[in-house]
Amino acid sequence: MTSKLLLIDGHSMAFRAFYALPVDKFSTSGGQHTNAVYGFMSMMASLVGEEKPDSIAVAFDVGRKTFRTDMFPEYKAQRESAPEEFKGQVTIIRDILDKAGITTLSRENFEADDILATLATQASDMAGFDTLIVTGDRDYLQLVNDSTTVLYPMQGVSKLHRFTPAAVEEKYGLTPEQYPDYAALRGDSSDNLPGVPKVGEKTALKWILQYNDLDNLLDNADAIKGVVGENLRERIEQVRLNRTLTQMITDMDLEVGPQDLAFKPVEAATIAELFDELEFGVNLRERVVDAFPNIAGVVPESDSDVKVTVSEESLAKWLDGKNGVAVFITGDGRPGQGDATSISLVDSAFEGIHVELAELSPEDDKALAAWLESDAEKFLHEAKAAYHMLQGRGISLGGIAHDTALAAYLLRPGQRTYELTDVYQRHLRKTLDSSSEQLSLLDDTGGIDSAAAIMELTVELTKALQEIDSYQLYVELEIPLVSILAKMEAVGIAVDVDILETQQEVFADQVAAQEKAARELAGDEKLNLNSPKQLQTVLFETLDLPKTKKTKTGYSTAAKEIEQLAINHPHPFLDHLLAHREYQKLKTTLEGLIKTVQPDGRIHTTFNQTVASTGRLSSTDPNLQNIPVRTESGRTIRSAFIVGEGYETLLTADYSQIEMRVMAHLSQDPGLIEAYKEGEDLHNYVGSRVFDVPVDQVTSELRRRVKAMSYGLVYGLSAFGLSQQLSIPAGEAKKTMDAYFDRFGGVKKYLADVVEQARKDGYTATVFGRRRYLPELISDNRLARENAERAALNAPIQGTAADIIKVAMIRVDKALKGFKSRVLLQVHDELVVEIAPGELGQVQEIVEREMDASISLRVPLEVSAGTGDNWDAAAH
């Protein structure tokens, strides 16, 4: 009986995983990029699950210096260093593999190729092994034989092509043994091995087939006629060297052999803990646990052994006097489209009841509605969605006392998901079946298991929040906000679809016009401005513009790079390209807005409390926070958001320079505090101090520089970053920043102290006690550490500003009881209120007063308000 051996080229596949998944979508709350880790482990789960190997090993390169570079110093010398975002991820991958019971190997002075070639050769010689090698390096094709197959990625890391001896011959017309000879002639640009000029794939193939192998060809080089023959004879030594460098070592003295590579036993809890630290969701963890044969069962359960008793009573009788009940509802939780189909309830004694709402008797239906609307305490998971489900049945959910998604978020902000299955496993180490959301404790009881999980989580997460002094933040800020946001989502905001559609046509015309102008300048009427490959040709060949940042597929055409290129090397084509992208983005934004207008003529966005690690709210379906504020196009879009029927006007109110005021409070800098207390224009005041000129001589350019720097400091902006942002020399930017710190020493001290305190504590905290954990502050990876340091600077300031607007929303909501006017939106630091006839004066006074009273800082808050019949007109 044969044994299947799976060998993986670690660096090769990690690099492919890095480019297969977007960097900006995969990182921990502390700034550690994880896209390569996630992609690699996803590939591993698929590979192991599909191939079911008996043994496995992953080999990694150690560094660039090997015996091959000793022989040929130019070997791979052209390769740029790995992207900063990639560095450090290989270490994490190796750590996971080691803890997952998989052998990892590396050796100084050798490449991973040689290690895997040795193992594959040993396996072939020993017999009894079928070997699979997973790699993105075609040099491994030389190892293919009847018992060794190469799996080569054709797309990312998900689609693999199987190279058997027959497949190699079909693809290249050669045997695997002949492949290194063929490669030596053709050269390999990825390894910086020069081939024979004018000798491409067809010629190399013809020669190898004609002469059988490279040695015979070179012995008969004089017989090759023409220019290619001359070129071959001139480069015989280089070709021989290529062949030597391409040949893999198959007889290394390794500490292990194929017989030593079985999976080592591992506890599922180990994998769960690792994936939690990386903030991966339950899906990937379950795939790995299910696929790897060595991982013991499921994640161990905690000591408690919860058994739910299912009540046989009528719902009305069961609900009588009930308080502190976990509620799990199934249905559609979208704002304005909600509907509930079933409800499961579990009390603190773990007695439960489940009902299908369509089957309720009139008595039970009435009792349930009354109880749900009452102040009886209810514990839910994602309570806002439950609110919308019930509202679809005419029930207004009251008594929301706990939301375990919010509790889990406060305990571990920045996790990829806060779904019930994930939170239950993460905090209680128990498994809730994601397919049916059942614990497999009960039969035919609907969502009772999910309700029981919510009850368990409520108890445990409450304790955990109290231990980190975040319980008050939870019950006084996040929980009250749930109902407020739900009401805002349910009401929505009215829009003028005609304005949106007209503006969409305008943007579409602009997209076409910019595309036409760009094509004319490029001399290519079919140029696709969305094609990076075509853009690279136009920018760096046709127009001969300076090269941008090197990427795997050429030179970058990303927005940031093109914008910088346009600043440093202005060209009309770049102007049209950037304008095309901007109008295309605006057109796409409008398409999204138009699609989300519901039959009531209003857009019902969803506000997310558990997305931003800092505590800020985000907006989705659609995202109303990415509509430009200061551009003419953005203002036109905002003008389509109008006052609704039966209402008089829109009121907008926001905080002026809230983050800078929080900075002044936290840093206790005397200069900043004085500026705000005296009512000075902050940026003019700072400009006069930094540039040593009277306030009335601070020009608009100096003010612009100071403003960019002041806000940039909150986000950890460096002198180089400031120079890029302002298009000034780095030395000048550093001089400006040094002058700022000389004049405002309190800010400099605060920025240094907050990072060091966070490094010591492992987290930052807002004025209200909201924590953000940053374990990467002590990381050996420089990029991860620097990202975490920037987060440490930003989190207390942005987080406190986010908490302040949340307090304001709660105060305003309470003060507006009895008024018809209602808050519709919260975008950044702004509230949008729909004013009922005759209520403007009173409501504006209330909103400004309550926003101002949200917190007492060392500097005064400033609230600005405006009114108008649309969002743009109400700007101030």
C-alpha cells in the first residue's frame, strides 16, 4: 500500500498567497498584515482536505545567499526585496505550521528547492510513496516521474495544474529529465539567468529534441548555423552554468526523511487560539480543523455543561413575569425590509421555548408582542437586526439589556467577524453549528441552542467587561445606542432620485470624455484605462514617464503612485487618467445609491457598531460616509438627500475640530489650550508660532501646511509623509515639524508617552475607557510595529471623538422625546436631523446644547449648525 507525501514550497506559495488576496483587507487591529497567512492556510486546508496526504513537509528559503550565489553572484540579484507588508508573514506561517503538527524545514546556504528535491528523490528511491510537490517554480518539473507529481498554481493559490510525466510532455514537448536542459538555453528572468539571444522556446525545444540532451547539443555546437549558432557558441559557458544552477540537489544530508513526516498530534484549541490572535473568523479555522487529520476533534468545551429544558407551556403562560431572557430570532434584519419568522427564548435557569410566529394563537401572539415591547430585560446577539425583524411585524423591541456581539467587540475590537458562532467559540471554546446554528444538544427545537448560547455569553462577557473596566461603557453608551441607530435606520432619509439619475448621466459623460482625451494623447483609440498592463505600456514606454514603484506585474498604476507622478512630472495624460478614475468612482457611488432607494423614496443605510476598531460608526448598504464633502461633485450628490414629506427642513450639526480639541485635552499642551480658550483660529495660531510670524501674516499656504501637519500627527504622520502630502522637500517638512514640537512641547511629550504606555500595557484607552489592543507594539516585524505605533497615536484621539458623538446622540435622542423631529444620520462628527413644522428653533437649541454638554474637556467644544431643504444646503 502506497503512502501519499505532500511537499510544499513555502516561500513560493506564501508569495502567491500574498498577491492573491488584498493587503488592505487582511490585517489585525494592531496593524499586522495577514493576507499571505490567510491565503496560505486556506490553500493548506484545501490541499490537505482534497489530497488527504499521510505525511507532509513545508520547506522555506533562509536568505538570498546560497551556494548558487557563490557560483554566480548575479543569481536572483535583480529581485527587489519583498514588500514590507509581506515581511513577517512567513514567520507567522511557520509558527502556525509548527503548532499545527506539520514539519517545516530550511537550511542555510541551500534553497527550499534542494530540500524538497532531496525528500522527493528519497521517497522515489524507497518506493511505497506517491509524492505531490506544490510550487510556483517550474524548475521542479525536473523531479516529475511516475511517483512524483508537481502541482503548479495557475490562478492565485486555489487552482492547481497537475504535472505528471505525460502532462510535462504535453505542455513542453519534453520529458521531465530534459526540462533543465531546455531551461538552461532559454534562460530564466526570474532567477536572472541569461539565455542564448534569439533562442526562444521553439528553438530551444527543437535543439533538445534533435540532440536529446544539452551536453550532446553543446558538443555539436559548431553544427548550428546562422546567428543563433554564433550566439550559442559565444555563450556555452553561461549555458553550462545555467544548467548547473537549475539542477536541484537531491542528496542533502537532512535530519529527517520521508518516513518521518507524519502529521503530529495537535489540540484544536491550539489552532483556535492562533487564529483568534490573527483575528481570523471561524470559517477558516473549521476548514483547517476538519481537513487536518491530526487535530483532535473540536475545540474543547468549557467546564459548564449546559442542558436546556424545553417548556411544554403555552407561550403566554411561559412569558408571564419573565425578565432577563435570551432571545434568538430568525428572519430578515434589513432596515425597512425586516420580517421575523421564528423566535426562541431561554431564561437564566436554561428553560427554553421556541415558536414559529406564523403558527401562534391570537393569545400567544398578543402576549409575545406585549412582552417584546415591554421593559423586561432581553439579551440578544446583534440586537439591531432583531429590532428590524420585529418592526416588520409591527413590534417595537424594548428592554434591550445586552447585545453579546457588542460585548465581544468591546473585549476584542478589530476581529473579522462577530457572528454568534465565532463569538461563542472565541470566548467559551464551544462549537455552535454554523449551518443550523445548533449546539447539537437538542432536537427539533429551532434556535433554542442559539438562545442558550446567548445566555451563556451574556454571563461570561459581562464578567470579562467588568474585569477590564469597560462594563460602564457597554451599558451606558453602546447598548442605549442600539435602539437609537435602529430607529434611524428604520426612518431612513428621503432622496430625489431625479437628481441622482441626472448626475449619474453627467458623470458617465465625464468618464467618456476623459477616456477619449486620454486615448488621443496615448495615440490608442482602444486603450482601456482600467487595464494596468495597458497603462504601464502607455505611461512608461509611449510617454516615457519615470517609473513608479515596482510590483510583481510591472510598475504600479495605483492611484497613490499616479497622483505622486502627476505632482512630480505633470502631464495632460495623467490629469485625464486621474479625472477618469474620479468620475468613474462617483458614477459607481451613484449607481449604488440609486439601487438602494426603497419604495418609500428613502435610503435606509445600516450603521455598524462593531467594524471600526476605534469605536467610530461605519455605514453600509449604502456607505454614506464616503460621499465627498468639499468637492463640487460631492456637494451635488448631497443635494439629492432632501427633507421628507411632512417635514419642514433638514438641520445639520457637527463638532468643529473635535479631534484637535481632544488632542489639546489629552496632551495638556498650554499653547493649544490657550488658543481654544481664547477662541483663536487654531491653524492661524499654530502657524504664527511655528513660522514665527504675526497671526495676520499667516498665509493660506502656511495655514494649509500647519493644518495638514496638525491632523497628520494624530495619524502618526512622518516628516517624509508630510513632504509627500504637501509636495515640499523632506528637509523642509522636517524643519516645520521640529518647529511645531519646539513650540508645542506638550504634544511631543504626549505622542511619545502614549506609545510607550501602550507598549507597556498592550493597549490604548479613550477618555471613556474604550480599549484597543495592540500586541504588535512589541513585534519583531518593523512594519507591523510601526503600524501599531500609528494606531496607538490615533486610537485614543479618534476613539474619544467617536465616544463623544455617541454620547451626544444618546443625549439628543432623550431630549427630543415628545418632538416629531428626528435624527436621520450620523456621518463622521455630524448629525442630520429632519425637522417637523414649527419645531426648528427648539430642536436646534436642544441639539446644540446636548452636543456641547456631551463631555467636559480642558478646552471648550464648538458646535456648528445649519439648515436647508437638502443635505448640502444645510451645510454650515
